[in-house]
Amino acid sequence: MIYLDHNATTPLDPAVLEEMMPFLTAEYGNPSSLCPGGKRAAAAIARARDQVAALLRCAPDEIVFTGGGTEADNAALRSALAVGLAATGRRHLVTTLVEHSAIRNLGRALEREGVEVSWGPVGTDGVPDVGWLADRLRPDTALLSVMLANNETGVLAPVAELAAIAAAKGVPVHTDAVQAVGRIPVYPAELGVGMLSLSAHKLYGPKGVGALYVSRRVRFRPLLIGGGQEDGRRAGTENVAGIVGFGKACELAAAWLESTPATGRETGPQSGPQPGPVPAAGPAALAALRDRFEAGLVAAIPGTAVNGGGGSRLPNTSNLSFAGVAGDTLLTLLARQGLCCSAGSACATGSPEPSHVLTAMGFDRGRAKSSLRFSLGRTTAAAEIDEALALVPRLAERVRAG
Ligand code: PLP
């Protein structure tokens, strides 16, 4: 299988699994319990908190573990609205039209609860309109929430710029950084955001665990009420193994972000098939591999366009439209041949609707429905890209010919 769907999820790193195993077996203590096993579990969580904090360069007590990115997003928005409402009666939220469904559908649900939501547009490059968003920030705005990296296109939003504008207007800021953390350096203090969501399974950790960064200067109201876990910020017995794996995944991600290719050999177009998988060492090598993949397809398939290719992007994501080719048919044929990618986001798979992200970028239904997302990963090898470059044009031609 050639796995080019890392934005949907990443494989568990073997070193992460190894770290988790004891906490799925012999080390079953409840971290809130004072017995020795409980204390060891609590210590393991403390270490994981340090590892996550080190990746984000924040204080460990600014990390609240959650059941994933979706929960972190829900916790952030609900907290900001609860705090804003209690303090100053704020009931207004500003976000964008290209958010992941964790924010998008939550925003819609909040609208039904009486919250006013302003949905910011993006340009054809996929970048949110800073001026539009800035104009919508009002004294009764409880939160500005803008995703850092788009899950469909990889396009990066100018979150630091927006956060500076919001700070001047006294509006708190959250960013959904689920796709960005572990792929590019992400430091909430540098971005100037008060809250930031992340998820373990996008960075070679386990599913069902994530975190919300909550700056010390932000007042927080918990989403889940119950026991005093997470310093009263997220009730419920901790997913110890998941959190331990998440911590290890963050440690590995920090090392990967700093790594550079040993020779550059892995990514050169002239390098030819490699004897075995040669993973992309570091973000620059990964971006070079992605760029070679894109350039190869643009050259081989007439009518191919890169969606969101104009500005800054994640190093691993390639969203391409193939004029006159039904994306879902191509996706199915590719899957049969063992190449895994996706049409839009994994959460929208099977939906007859065109991608809301591509639609917001101004693309018509035809272009949106002829688009596929290929997302590379740390373990994607040059040889796999060579194979994909042979396969995709052949099958695209077949779909186009009907
Ligand atoms: N936000 C973004 C941008 C995502 O891509 C995803 C997952 O696809 C999520 C949030 C949800 O994260 P999780 O799957 O951990 O709930």
C-alpha cells in the first residue's frame, strides 16, 4: 500500500507503541489513586505533559489533555463563550468558512443556541481574509477561532497577524492547530493565541487523545464536569496509555522537525527508485518530495491544478484538481491499486456535497468534485512517490475516457 492520507491519520510510531504497552498491561493503576501503581501512572502523565509542552515551548500546566482534537475545539469555544458571557455578556464568535467540521458544525450548533457567528471568507489561495475578520471583532466578541493549517489544502493562515489585531481589540484567540503540530514548528506564545488544539493521531500517536493548550493568562471553564483530573479542567479518569503515547509522539515530532536530510539523495528527481523505503528526513525533505509529486502530476495530466498552492502550506499536503476527472471514481480506482488518498476531509467521505473548503475558495462544483487530497508523511519514501507518479496519470486518463 502507498499511504498518502496522513491528514486523515498517521500510523502509530513503533517507539510510541513501545512506550504505551506497559500502561495497557501491567501498569493499570488509576493516576488519582495513591497506591504505587497509581503514582507511577500519575508520574507517566506528568512526563507526557512535559513532552507535549516541550514541543509547543509552553509551560506544562498550560496543557490540558483531552479525548482528541474535536474535544479540544469544543472545550475552547464553549469555554470562551461561557467566560465571555459571564464576564461581559459576550455572545459573538468569529471564525472562517474553511474550518474543520469540529469547529464548523459546533459553530452551527452554537448559532442554534443563540450565539452569533461571523464566518470569514478566504481568497482563491485559501488564505483567510484578514481585513474582513479584523472588521468583525467587536466588544461583544467572545472569541476569534481560525485554524492554523487547513486539513484539506494544507494552507496556513496568518494566525499571528490576526492574534495581534485581536489582542489590540481585547478579543481572545483560539487556533485549531491539529494539522500543523508536528509538521511545522508551532509555538502558541509566538503565535499570540490563548488557546490551541492538537491531536495525537496526526503526529504518529494514538487516536482518541489530544490536548488543549490554555495560556496561563486565559480564564478557562471546563467542558466536562466531574472529578478533579487535569487540575479541574477536564474531568474523567485519564487515558493513561494514550497520553503516554502522545507524549512520546511529541518528543519524536520535535526531533523530526529539527532533522535535515543526511544527503538530500532521497528527494532528488534524478534519484530514481530506492532500494527500500527511505523516509523523508525533516520538513524540508518532505516538502521537496511533495513538490516533486505535484510537479510530476501537473506535467503528466493535462488540466491539473494545485488547490491552495500559491501561499504558505504544510510541507506534506497536496490538493489537486484534475479537470474532467470524477474525483471519487479516481479515488476508488487508486484505492483498488493500493494507493490511499482522499477526496476532501476524511470526515466528509461519502458526502455528495463538494468540499466546503474548495467552494469557499471560489471553485465551482466541477473543480471541487474533481479534486483529491494527497498527504505525505514522515515515512513516505521516494520510491512510493515514483510509483504514485506512474499510477495516478494512468488511472486519471482511464476515468476521463469514461
Ligand atoms: N481539526 C482538524 C483541523 C482536523 O484535521 C481534525 C481531524 O481530522 C480534527 C480537528 C479532529 O481531531 P480528532 O480526530 O482528534 O478529533
